[in-house]
Amino acid sequence: MTMIKVSATSRTSAVAGAIAGMVREHHRAEVQAIGAGAAVNQAVKALVVATGYLRLDGIHVSCVPEFADVTIEDKVRTAIKLVIEVEHSPNISETSYRLSHKLLNFLVKITSEYHKFGLVNYAILCKFQSPLS
């Protein structure tokens, strides 16, 4: 994965496109900006634009800023690195699957317990308690 380097003169839209492309392909992007103001400003604006592009595709990202030491012309300078990663939150279908699986396990348990006493119908119809409560 390539580090996206941003300067004070970088075009925001070009950097945003690079961020969105890296996130789509690698589920992660790293942006580096050297300089106290303008480069970091361009990087952050590009991140905001890229976030909008990615949300249109249903991709949500988070960003963690870090300091990084960079050597330029034999001098060590401090850069700002933005680490952008896809947020993996469960979607509706995953949540539904987990709930359905939990409910199925509950029904199997209660059916096997009450089957010992021949009370399967009674247990299911009269004493059913939700496992979600």
C-alpha cells in the first residue's frame, strides 16, 4: 500500500479520489502531510470529501491522526499521518442472523427440556419466554 503524500499545493479533489480508491481497494489508506498548516489543511479537506464519496457506496470510515518522523534532505521533520480505515459495524442482516440463531437455540433447549415430560405444546404455547428480554 502506498502512502498518499499531501503538500500545501495538492488538489483536494485529487487527494480525495486517491483516498477513496485506496480505501475501496485495501480497506485502509494512509495520508501524510508535512507542514504546520496548509498541507494538513489540504489533507483534512480531502478526507472530508473522500468520506462523502465512500458513504455514497455504503462505506463508513474512521480516521486516527498520528505523528510521524520523516527525513527530508538529511533533516528529520515531523509529519501528520492520517490513518483511515473502514468501520466494520454489523449490518441489519448480520444482527438478524445472530438474533435468529439465539432464538433457535432457545427453542431447541426448551423443546428438549419439556419433551422429557411430554409437554412440548404446553411449553411452546403457554410458557414461552423471550431470550431477548
